Amino acid sequence: GSELDFGWMARCPRFAELRASPTNERLAEVEMRSLLVSSDARTRDPTLATLFYVPLWEVVSFRVGRCENTTHRDRMRAAWSALRVSPYWKPRRGRPAGADHLLASPGCVGDN
């Protein structure tokens, strides 16, 4: 759901500033989303998926701060709530819940 895809954050006022900053290498989460969303290996049928990519932009979210009436904490809570109720976050194939989910976080959110 939209709670798990932070691609909308590219519209936030501070996003362009982050992209142009000297620390923009910490935005690998943005490029990863772009590459995986357009991958030929992607399936839109979750029952066929062997790996789930969760496009949370943790560093972007933290560094952008308030955007579209939400804070970093609001967005992270909404994402965790959405994951917990997802039928695909449950234990599958003898593995614990979330073992087949990939989240990319390119740096410490406290870095400047």
C-alpha cells in the first residue's frame, strides 16, 4: 500500500535540496526503488514473489522532516502498521515473518 512506498516523497520541498547536497550518496534508497520498480524480474502477483522489496525511504523521510502533513515518525508508524497486517509479512515457507522482505537503508539517519 501507499504506507509502504515512499516514492511520493520526491514531491517534498526538501527533497530537491537533498538530491543536490554533498551527502546525496546516502540516497541510494531512491535509486534502488527506481531500479527495482522497473525491473523485468518484478512480478505484480504477490503469490509468485520470492522476495518483497519495501520501498521505505528511511533516510529521506528523516532528513525531509514534515511533508504533506506527516512527520518521519508518523510515516514509520504507518509503514510498520501496514507491514504487520499484510498477509505477505506472515511466516512463509518455514521462515519467520518478514524474512523474505528487503528494506534498503543507505546510512544512519543522524548523519548530516
